[in-house]
Amino acid sequence: MELILIRHGTTQGNLEKRFVGTLDVPLAPQGEELARKVGPTLPRVEHIYRSPLTRCRQTAELLWPGVEAIVIDELRESDFGPFEGKNHEELKDDPLYQAWIGQSGDHLNFAAMPVGETAEQVVERVSIGLAKLAADAAAHGYERVGVVSHGGALMGLLSKYGRPVREYYGWMCPNCGGFRMALNPDTLELTVLEEYKG
């Protein structure tokens, strides 16, 4: 079975470099335009599994119009706790944020984020989501399905199941970008067949 894993289109929060995790924000006009442009370049799918958040619903509908979708709650984005909705400028004087970016180096190390969900909790949650969608897709005999989720959720999922192995940030997907993967139903390992730049 093939999974087309795609990160949602651009939101205003993405444009403003905000922590938009559990906040239910819509796509920005640029995000809608991007999804309309990317959709025709993606393989067709028989079914869609998506995060419950509006930006994923809108993206799925624009990428694969008319294809039925099921919500998998576990595919939602990481919870950034009190950092939700804020950007660097608004957080720069927050002691918790200062301590975090001070030890993070080049990349913000989400595994060491002092608030919200831990990276381990996200990986555990999205793993449950992957198992659910794999079981449902197998039960229906689907050969190729679309999965629309979030940057952090997909990085967590692929850092555990993606093959060949990459470091966590090696799995960062741009908006409307992602991967075509072959799913091993026994191990849930996902082998890269193609990469999409969004």
C-alpha cells in the first residue's frame, strides 16, 4: 500500500512564524492557492485520512477534490502549550523560551521543548494514528491513500517509521509538500518512493 503524506497548506501563522499547534486556523489565501497548484501534480488516491484541524480539511479538499476523507484525531499537530499562537518576537523575553532556544543551537529542539507535548508523546500519538489508518485502509483494500497532517506530527511519525533513516529535521515537510511512501503493514515502516517539495 502507498501513502501520500502531505503537510497542510500555508496558514497566516506559518507566514508569521508562529507556533500554531492545536489552534484551529484556516489556510491563508496563499495556502489555498498553493494547494490548488500542487493538487494536480500529486498521484490520485482512493481515500484520505486527515487531522481534525480546519487547515488539513481545506488542504485535503483542494488537493483531492471529491475524495472521501476520515478524520484521525491522532494526526493533529503538537501542542505547544503557552507558546501557542506566539512567535519569537512575542516570546523572546519569556524565561522558559530563552532557556529553550539557548540550548537548542541551529534548530529549535522540539524534543527538549519545556512546555506542551513532548516529542515522545507526539510520536506515541501519531503512531496510534498510523496503526488506525493502516488497519482501515487494509480492511477496505485501498492501494493508495492520502494523509494530510502537520509538520511536527509528520516529523515525529517519520523519525520513527521513515526509511531510509533520517534525523528528525530531515523529515521536515514544506507546506503542501511531503512524501510518497510504501507502507509495510507488519512493521508500519514507511519507505520513501518520492519526495514532494510543496
